[in-house]
Amino acid sequence: MDIVLASRAATWLINKLLDRLSDYAIKKLLGSEGLEAEASSLSYALQRARLVLGAVPAGAAAGTKIGNDQLLPQIDRVQRLATDLARHLDELEYYDVKKKVKKNQKSRNPLSKMNLPLTESGQSKPKYNRTDIKQIRDTVEHLHSICNDVHNALLLDKLDSIKKAAQDASSDKRETVENFTKNPRYEVIPGEEMKDILKLINSAASSDQELLVVPIVGAGGVGKTTLAQLVYEEVKAQFDMMFWIYVSANFDEVKLTQGILEQIPECELKNTKNLTVLQRGINKYLTKRFILVLDDMWEESEGRWDKLLAPLRSTQVKGNIILVTTRKLSVARITSNIEAPIILDGMKENVFFSFFKRCIFGDEDYQDQRKLMSKGDQRKLLNIAKTIATRLKGNPLAAKSVGTLLRRNIDEVYWRRILESDEWRLQESIDDIIPALKLSYNQLPYRLQLLFSYCAMFPKGYNFDKGQLIRTWIALGFVMNERKKLEDEGSDCFEDLVDRSFFQTYGESQYYTVHDLMHDVAQEVSINKCLIIDGSDLRTVLSSICHLSIWTEPVYNEQSIERNDDFEEKLDAVQDNVLGSLESLILAGVYDENYSAKFVKTLERARYVRVLQLTAMPFNSDILLSSIKRLIHLRYLELRCTSDKPKSLPEAICKLYHLQVLDVQHWSGINDLPKDMSNLVNLRYLLVPGSGSLHSKISRVGELKFIQELKEFQVQEANGFEISQLGNINEIRGSLSILGLETVTKKGDATRARIKDKKHLRTLLLTWGSASGSTTSVQKEVMEGLKPHENLSHLLVFNYAGATPSWLGDNFSLKNLESLHLQDCAAVRILPPFEKMPFLKKLSLVGLPCLKNLRIDFNSASEEDELELTEIEISKCSALTSIRLHSCKELTKLSINDCEALVSLEGLPSSEQLKQYVVHGCPKLPSGSIPN
């Protein structure tokens, strides 16, 4: 790590710690521990350290280079001190929450203290003692001493110019970035190569050839995957079955065959690990013409390749295609059955520079920027851009990455700084673009460097789920913003990295990937912090490592898991060096019992872990789970269990008071939750299997004020399940289903749920029991109290016996509604005013026996006010006599069933527009009303 990056990292940590020390709750907590004076002197020391260290990156940004590498140990010491102090605060907060939880339990049940063991009844952690106070004072002295050393060293490195740069940086305006939408102009479209592939595909269709394999060979980042994607999209109409699989270095014919079958919905054989059975599945289900893309292949074993191809060659249909993308010509020779593979070189110089200009300016003529520059400035910038372009070796990935970098500051001085960067000197070969990608990384704000470098914890080709990655970043404390929700800030940072080409996605996939070369950059820049253990050679284990991931897939075969001494030795290598400082730990994949026992010991020594992901626990699961309760710093816990027998989550999880994410989506057989889940007062996400019915089993859910997702709440008469529990949880997003509303008998109780204050809620489902005992007037009053916010998108109401509430009638407020579903609502006679729902797309009316007329017929003031309604379902409305749909100009689906009294149906669009039309069980409707 160079001195600039080290200073950025230390400054970031100091800022984070200062933010915590300035927080009112933390100040109050420190005061209660008698630490006001220590906290004040600590804040002063940290502010001084920030001022001194912050000058280093500011000076570097202004072109002043710091050459004193002897400062690195001192700056590293500041980082470690800041980290230790943050951990002290963390523990202080933990025991404070624990004390409050115990106090709440006691207030609910005065006898509870009598039932607790001695260690649980009182405070487990006494107030800070003299040793703790002395440690904080020593830290302050250390910080002052280090700052003196750094300050004196910087005097030798042009401190005056550094100070000036720091001042300039502080007054400089914030970088602004326009939000580029995806545009074909920014995509590389190889011409002749694509034509050649399309010719081969077309000729295969007319020949007797069963299977054509077309390899695309080229250097990393040159556009092989993009070319395959373009071909894949272009030929969709020619193939009945289409498959895309990312292969990478771990070629496994079983998993690849399984991957093909997983993309065939009707296949029932995809869960087996037996290759023979899987190959039978290929023969059974691959009955139509197919195209298969094997992206990024490295395997050179002809025998393994033949095993994969054996069933694909024996299908009954002719003209099937496999596209293989690879960097290795040797792979192309083994896989190909055409005369010569498709060789993809870098773009030609003139074409490449035009593309590079599009990456920078949005179009190669840069019309918008020309208006703001003199002709002389234009020429200067173009000359710099041409010189940089020659160093990018015609590589599209490098052009996108560096082009985005230049786009963010159209300034000659800034561009020259990029041109003269030291990174270019590291270019080792004619097609080496790593320095260009590293340059883009170095120019990122430190917060984005931190977020991206964590991706080194995952193997190449890993499919990143955006939401999951953001939750991990938040749990590690990487995302900070006082003015925005952490999830929103994390999302903005992620999209910024996508815009800068650090992440990429293809087609309609919900997942993101990191290009192999970008992954190499992530591994290089995170070498001091992240360590990955897999099938490759283990690099030197540094004591500074704080993130460890273990990926067993390259080592253990699921069909016969045998002991692997070499893999166990890799885990031994980290035992002594890094376990005391680990902040994240991932164990992914299957393993044997010996490895499990060794990992248990590893977990027992990892004290400061904030993120723990265990994606399989075939052995020692009880011991592993008992170790987790000691991890008081834990924010993110993912547990997977594939046991055939139902297995409960341990009650000890409820003592992880810092926990923000509990992910048990893949915990098989879970049918209940620990009884004290409401103790997890910092919980933001409880991710459970299925539809979310487990959420309804959380007693006193109102204690979870930060929860972002609550899919289901079952109102009960039992303590802790009153509807008022919903009153304090206003951060929930997505959907909420409220069941058992027959239990609520007063409008005031319903109002205390504060549904209208849940501004992030998009879908609301309200359900009364089918055998509801409450009267229609009571239900009407309760419904009035359940009014949602005006930006709700989807509303569903079931078994409601009251009349239409005012917020769906005269005082209609849901102007942004996109779908409305009313079912078994016995007393509803009046429907909402459809002219006030311009965004409504779907309407479902099922079992409304008092509804007599449905009229969606009004004059729109403008095109903006016209309905978007495309789908209507009407069923079991026994009193319905008339339907008028004159304002449904976008309608494509209409279903009317069992409406015995219906005599009039008007305003239908043409039969060409109405793609799906069903009328059944409407005996009084004249036949002329029903189109053919």
C-alpha cells in the first residue's frame, strides 16, 4: 500500500470514528460511563490526526508527490488505533443495549429476574474501570506522538505546497457526474466477426450437422462476451431453447450439465449429482434446436470436454450451436469443429479512437462540450486523449473504464495528470491493460475504492446480488451518510461503480459480475486486507488481513467428499496471524468432517467478526452455532442448512444485539423463530424462506424499529401481537400483509398501526378472517384507520365486510395505484374514482355481491390523464348488471366469470388489441356483446 492510499484509509477511519463520537446517543453513553473528559481529548487528537493525514492525498491530487515511505508504519499505526477505539465503542454500545433489553424484559415480567442465572440477571459488563480509562489516555498520547512524527516528515516533503493543496481541495467544488443511460453508441459492435458467426449458424441450420462449436478467442476485455451476447440476441428467433453458462477456471461437467437442465423449467432431474442421470435428462428434455454459450472457458482436457458434449451430440434435432469464449487458443483447438476459430483482436486505431471519444463525451463529435471550449482547448484535449488511447491497446474495456474517468472532469490539467500517472510505467506487454484499469481504480473516491476492493473476497465469475452486497457493505460499516438512508447511499455507490465499468450485467439478468481483469485489480489492491482460500496456491498471509473467504467447490467433490490435507493446511496458515483481527468470514460450499472441526476452532478465535456467512453446515452444526453467540460485534449472519429433519435456530442468536441482517432463506425445515427475536433491536433484515409467513411469528415486532422488510403480520389477541405493534416500524419497504384484522375492534387501534406513515411501502394486503365475528360497521371504522400513504402501488383487500372506506371513495387519495384487488368484500357498492387513477394497470373484482355497476367511462382532460389499464378480472359479482369500459383504451386482457345478472357490456377495444378475452357464466349477457 502506498502512502497516499494509506493516508486515505486512515483519514476515512478517523472520520468514521469522529462521527460516532459526535453522535448524541454515544455522548450520553460515554457520559454515563464517566468518560466525558477522555472522549473530549480523544476527539481533539483525532481531529488533529485527520488534519495532518488528510494533507497527504490532497497534496497528491494537486501533483505534490510524497516520497517518504518511512511514514507508512506510523500511518498504519493510526489505522490500528482508530480500529481498536471503534471496537471499544462497539462493545460499550453492545452492553448498553443488553442492559436496556433486560430492563424491558423485567418491566414486562417482574418475576423474570428470579428465573435468570446470576450471570444473566445483572450486568455482564461492569462500568469502565481505571485500566480502560488509562488505555484511552495512552491512545490519545500515541495519536499526538504519531501526528508529530508525520508532521515533521511532511516538512521534508514540501509541506507548504501540500497545505495549499489541502486548502484548495477543501474549497473545490464537488465532482458532478451526469447519469448516462445505456445506449447502443457506447457498446462495441464487432462487424466482420459477427457476420462470420451468423453465416456459420445459418449454414448449420441447412446442413445435416448435429452440433456446431464456434470458439471466440481474444485477450481479456477485448469484447468476447459482448460479441457472444450480440449473437445470442440476434438469433433468438432461430432457436427454441437458449442457454448461457459462465464456466471460468472451475470446469465441472456435472455442474455444467446441471446448469443446462436448470434452465429447462419442466426438467425434474436437475437436483441429482449423478452425471449419468443428468445426461439422460439432456437426452429426454433437449428435444428442440438449441444454442448454448459457454462463457470464459479455460479447461484444456479433451476427455472432460467430450464428457460434457456426449449427450449434446446425440440429440434428435440438427443445427444446434455452442459458442465458446476463451482467452486460450489451445482451448479453441480442443473445442472447435470449424476450420478456424473466431479471433477477436483489439479494435483498429481509427475505429478505437472514435469509440474512445464516445466513451468520454457521449458522442464522437462532442457537440455539447465544444460550446464550452475554445478551439485551442479542444485540440489540447484531443491530443491528450489520442496519446492515452494508444496506451489502451484497442481494448474496449479499458476505453470504457478510462473514458469514464476522463468524462468526470473535462479539464486539461486533470487529463495530463492521468496521462503522466506512474501506473502506465507498469505496463508489461503489448496487450497489458491492467495499468489502465488500476488507474481508474486509483482515481475513485476512497469510499468507492473500499466498496469495490471487497469484491476480491469472491471468486471470478461470481454473480453479485446488488441488495445482498449493499447489505454486506453496510454491516461492515463501509457505507456512511447522515442525510440519506444507508440502503439508498449504498445503491447510489453501487450504480456509480456500474457507471464506471467496475460492475457489469448482461441482458435481463438480475445479477452483476466483475470482469476477470477488474477482479485481478480488486485482488491486487486488497492484498493487505482480503484473503481468499480456494483450490489455488495460498499467497503469503499478512497480519493486516481482516476479511477471509473460503471456497471449497474447487477442492471437494459433492458426490464423494474426501479429506484434503492440503486444504486443511491452508486454514492452519491463517490461525495464528489474522484471526484476532477478522471482520468478515465466509465459508462457502461442502466439506468433510475434519475440515468442519478445524473451522470450529477458527470461529472460536475470531472475536471481532461483523459478517459471517456459512453456506453449508453438514457437520458440527450445533457446535458452530454455539460459537456464534460470542460474536458480539456481528452485524450480518447468513446460515444455510440442508438437513432432512426440521432444525430450529438457536435462542442464542437473540443475544447478538448489533445484528442488522439475519439470512436464513436456505435453512431447510424451519417452521418457527426463537421467541426473543424482538431483542435484536438493530435488525434491518430478516430474510426467511417462502412468502415470509415466519415474520408473523415475531412477538413484539414493534421493538424492531429499523426493520426494512416485514412481509406478514398476523394480528392476534395474544400479548405482543396487537396491531399497534406496527406503529413504530415505519422503515419497512416492499410489501406488507396484515392478517387477522377481525381481531381489531376499534378505529383507534387501527390508526395506531400508522399505515399512512410507512412511506416506503409499495404493496399492502389487508385480510379479515372468513368467519369474521366483527360487525360491518366495526370493520368500516377499522378500515378507515388503515389508510395507506398516497404513493402506494398495489392494494389487495380480502374478506372485508364493511362499506367502501372514504379513502377509496369520496376522499380518494391513492392516485399512484397500479393494481387494485378486492375479493369477497360483501358490502362494497361503490368503487374508487377511476379517473383519479391514471397509473392503474390491473383491476380485479372477485366476490362483490352488492356491486351493481362498473363504469370506467370518463372524458380525459389530456393524454397524461388517460388510464394505463391493461388487465381486468371480474368474477362472482352476482348483482352486477352493467359494465362500461369506454376509457380502457389500453386493455389487452379481460376476464368475466359467473356474473349471473350481467346484461350490458360496452366499450370493448378491437379484437386485434384484446389479446385474451374470456366471458363465462353470464347467461343474461346478449351474444352480440361478446366479440368473436
